[in-house]
Amino acid sequence: MSGCCEPSLKHLITVAYLTFLIPVLGVSFGAPNSNLETLATIVMLGAIGGIFWSIPFVLWSMSKSRGNESISAMAGEEE
């Protein structure tokens, strides 16, 4: 693997829980019928919810990695 995506289990479980609980389960309870269009809408809302709930973790990881790069870049300049 390239090592570009190494999410922690805490982040994956949190995003999965929030994605299932709010968009998918909420829409499922309020669904008017069980047609294929309704199922496609629920899947689409789940995907959008997953993207929405994962953004804070992505930003946090980017800020942490950016901080590490700046420290290692400063150490390289001193040599």
C-alpha cells in the first residue's frame, strides 16, 4: 500500500455510527414506500452523510501531518 490513507479505528467507527444513525436511519423511518427510487435515495444520503461526517477527521489529520512536516523541514534546514 502507498500509506496515503491510514485512518484510525476510532475515526472509522465514529463516522460509520454517525452516518448510519442520522442520515440512513432517519430517512428510513420517514420513507414513504420501499420502491427502488427510495432505496437509491437512502443510499445516496448515506454516502453524502459519510462524506460530511468524515470531513472533520480529514481536516484534523491534515493539520497534524502538516505540523509534523514543518518540524521535520525545520530540522533539515539546521543541518
